[in-house]
Amino acid sequence: MTAELVRGQNHPLDRTRVEIRVAAGGPVVAGVTLGDEQGRLSGVEAVAHPGAPRRTGIEVPRQAAAEHRIAVDLDALSAAVHRVSVLLALPTGIGGLTAFGAAAAPSVTVTGLDGTGIARYTITGLGAESAVVAVELYRRQGTWKVRAVGQGYADGLPAMLRDQGLPQAAELAAEIEEAVGRGQARAVPAPAPLAAGRSERPGAGPAAPPAQDRPSPAPATAADGPAPSGTGTGAGAGSAAGPGPGSGSGAGAKAAAGAKAGDLPPAPADGGPIDYRHPRRRSTPAPAAPAPSATRPAGTPPSAAGPTAPDGSPLPVAGDAAGWSMDERLYNQVWGMFEDLARSVAAYRSAADFAESRLEQELDRALADPRHRLGTAGEDARATARDKHATLVTQARAALDRDLAQLMAESEVVEPALPPAFARWDNPVWQGYHVPAERPMALRLGDLHLPEVLDLRIPMLVRLPLERGLWIDSGPDSYAHGGPGPERDIGRRELPGALTDGPPDESELRRLAMESAVAIAARLLAIHPAGDFAVQVIDPAGAAAPALAPLVESGALPAFPLPGAQGVTAVLEELTRRVELVQMAVRHRAADALPADLDTAEQLLIVHDFPHGFDDRALTRLRYLADEGPAVGVHLMLVADRAQSREYGPVLDPLWRSLLRITPVPDAHLADPWVGHAWTYEPPLAPKGSQVVRQVLGRLAEARKAS
């Protein structure tokens, strides 16, 4: 499956001949630079561009276009080349864009020669920049990896080349512009949107973080911690590393006011409502009073234009997004819903902030004149200011309610259509569950919502395989950031297994944390083919037995974990050996040489009550698994109270920063890198009293015996 990267994240390349595919919202110039270990260029001969499209091992397009394919043969490169950087720049003089922020975020996908996706990076957060280093392929210890860079330059191509140490940057930039100008007639404009009901190419879907981690509509940054670099979604949101999170109000204001071109479409000329939808989504919110021609051409029967409401407005359709498969279309549609909700709420918050600031200014002016401080004139001025404030807020709320109504309608259609990997445990799809024959593209880690609309839950999807580990926070602080009282109360009533009178105590939080870990593990087992995924557990104190019972009873876990230091050492030694052997097999392309007793299934290691039972040697091995394991199919999930690990000092800080923190109770600690909202996360627990997890694991056990 294609890995969704965020800024700073890297991903290993399992082949040396690759193709780099670029999709942008308008014509762009694509180029490649070949740098040394520090990324410095030896001269103009180290740059492949439209005027010199072929260098040893590299071939780039000759013209500006909305889509590009760049061929790369890493084996053909000189031994002095350690970095292959992909550059994107906006051409001048052909009537195109002048800043990347004026169009949809460009995306770069690294694929095999057969089109198999390896890694994808959507370059979000661009504004006035007209040139950007998108990704780089770099050599490390004899192997190649791809890193999402996303470094933009407002001064354009010359500044970007100069930053890579090229003395002739200005001259080469002029040569590139001249070559692009010569091919102006061949420039390809951005592709027009396809008609509703038709599939677009996968690269034309909604821009996504991730989760890391893109959230997967997964938020990418923990609001209560620093953003680690070089880790995986997209939460990545993927990733806490990703495109840097904006400050809540500032990013929201820009999104609402259109300060960042391309985040929002321009206001319509007739003064109608601004459209805050994701620019690449096909489903449209119903207008208040649509004209017949707004829904379909005159004379076209309703059936030809898709399902419509009684007023003629289009109805939401599950899978109405780009993608080759239904799962991919649903994944992109959920992403679109996430970004639509973020835009609409950002617009509302910005409008409310503007109304509040305007009220303060008008009240200050009314009080500035001593003659108006008393008497009817002053009262009238203050009343007028308050009326204007109320009108602005009412209008903003009406616009938000209109968008929310459309999203609620879409959610009601999409949620029942989700496959098991994306569905809640109470979805009827689990009643007809069958063990899949193929691996899924993403996993649902829980739900997300915002305080403005508590009833709308957006699935938190992260791409598979997991690019970073998970940390389920079992400490009291996991409840301390749960947001306003009413929102927290609603989340607590709807959360299966949670308490309804007062905050959970420490023992209850630990129980819920381990139940969350088992629920995620059970889902990972259920959505993979039988035998393709396995779970191992470290539980030094033996306190997790009640939560682990479904895994043990179904045979997914052969036995309850061995307690004490002996159990810790045995599991870590086994997984460390697996990682080292698979790494060597991948590096030398010798998969057939792996020992017969080595379990090649992907592994999830659950560590309960960490760091209890860990000595310095065990900690070193655990950090090694967290860093190197995901690339070879070993994933880490800690169930831990962060405060209890303080005794180890800063030695564990890199480990915590590399993990995606989630909570066993609703908590507003996840921030998306797009507009900076603090999203409330809810864990993926099964309904209270439900046996769905045990039933699914039982069917999986039957399939495992039959295979």
C-alpha cells in the first residue's frame, strides 16, 4: 500500500528504479537536483530541467504541466550523489499561477515502474511560495529512502537553487524559464473536474494529511506536545511532524477570509454565500433555493444527474470521490468531509471573532466622546453596535448550519457504507464479517469531532501499514484536556464502557486504556487475511489479563504473556531478531534466505503499564523496535502513563515524540496541520455489553484453522 507521508517523514525504497508522479492545480515546472551528502550541487550539470531534461539516471519533462512523471534510476547515479531532490516551480509569462497557495495543494507520489505506489506526499501549508522542494530521495548506509520535504521559496526558482549551493542560480533559473517559454504552446492546463458519478484519477482526490500519519483524516499534530520529525499519519496524522500546525485563530482566520489563496474559493460575484468546500470534492451542498439549471441541464431527467432531493438539490452518495476502488473512494470521501468541516468551522470562528472585535471597536468609539457616555445618543450607539454584532454572528451561524446539514446528510450515507476497516464496531457490516483476502488500505483509530457540532463524528483513518507507533495514555492527564463540560459530558455518555458520573479514576482509566488497545489489535487482526497479522503482549505485572481474554480465547494470542523481566526479555529478543533478519533480507534481496521458523506476519507489540519491568537494556531494544520496526512490519503500541516514566529523565523523550498519542476517553488533544483546530478524539471501543469483538475474533480463528 502507498504510504502517506507528512513533512519530515521518511519511507524506505524497496527498489532503485522508480517513477515520481506530480499532480498540481495548475501548470508547474518539474526538475531534479543531484546533491552530495550535504545536499550541495557540484554545478549546473547536477540539475535536470526542461532545458536539459536528461542526466545520468534522471529524466524530467520538457514543459510546464499540471501532471508530470519523472523517471529515476538510482543505480545509474554517480557514487558522489547522495540526494535526489524533486523541485517544483511556477512558470512565469504563460498566464498561470503566481503562488502555490492559489490552487489545490500539489502532491507527489513515488511509484514503481509498474505503477505500484510506494509513498505519497501532499504539500500543504503553501501560500506565497512560487517554488518548492517537494521530496528527496537520499542514500543512507547503502540503502535509499524518500523524505517529504515541502520547503517553499517565496522568491522562486533562483532562491531555491541558490539555497542548494549553486553559484549560477540566477543564470540557470533564467535558462529554465526560457526553455519553458519555448514550450509554452505545449503547456498543459489543470484538468477540468469530471462529471458527477465518474471516477477521477487517484492523484486528483482531496488533499490529505495522517496521520499521521493525513489523519488518515487523522490530525497530524498533538496540541499538547512538540512535533517530532521523521515519523509517520498522518495522527499523523499522521504525523505530528507534518506540515506545521497553524495557530488556532490565525489559521482559521486565513481560511475564512481567504488570506491564503487556494484554501478557499473566491467570493461569488453575485454576493452569494462563499463556498468553503474542499476544492477537489464533487459532492455539493444543497443551495437554499436552487434553480432547475443549478442541478442539471434543462431537459435532463433527474435520473441522469444522480439522486436528488424533493427540492431538486443533489443528495449525498457514498463513494463520491476519486479512487480506483470503492475503499479508496470512501477513504478520500471521509478525508473530504474532515476538511469540509474544518473549513466551515474555521470560517464561522473567524466571522465570530471579527464580529466581536468590531463590537469592541464601535463601543470604544461610542465611549470615546464624553458627550455620548450618558444620554440617549450613547445608548443608541451601543444598541446599534450590539445589533450589528448579533446580525453578523447569526449570519455566520446560519452559513455553518447549512454546511453542517449537508455534512450530516453525507455522514448518514457514508457511515453505513464503510468497510470493516473503516467502520465502527456497532456498524452492521461486522455482523456479516468474513475474513478478507487482501490487506486494507487504512484503519479506523476512532472518531473526531468539534465543539460546534457534537453530533457529527468524522472517522479518524490512518493509512496502513502503520508508519508510527501508538501510545494510549492511561494517566489522569488524559482526561484533563477533555474540553468544555457539555462536550465532555456528551462524549462520556456515548463512549462505551466509560463512566457517566464524574471523571474516571486511575484504575478505570487503565482498564479503558487496555480495552482500547485490545479493540485496536482485534481490528487489525480482523481486517488482514488470516495469518498475515499477529499480536504479542508484554505485561510484566500480569494486570492486563481481563482485557486480553478475547485475544487468548480466540487463539489470536497463544497464551497470556509471561510476567516479570523474563517475559519482557523474551518478547523483545524475538522481535529484535525478526527486525534484524528481515532488514538484512530486504537490503540484500534475499527473502528466500530467511529462517523457516521466522514468522513473517506483521507484528503488533502491545506493552502494558510501560515502563514497569523495563531495565536500560530493554528500553534500548524497545526504542530500536519503535525506530526500525515499522519499515519491516513490526509495530508498537504502548499503554502507559507518561508521568510515571519521569524517573527515566529525558532518555524516553524521543520515544514519546515518535508515537501518536491517543486516549481511552474523549479528549481534545489532536490538532490538524491545516487550520489548527483542536479536535476531540474518541477511542474505538465496542458498545457496552456487545460481543462483536469476540465474535469477529472467533470467525478469524476458524479461518486460521481452515487455512
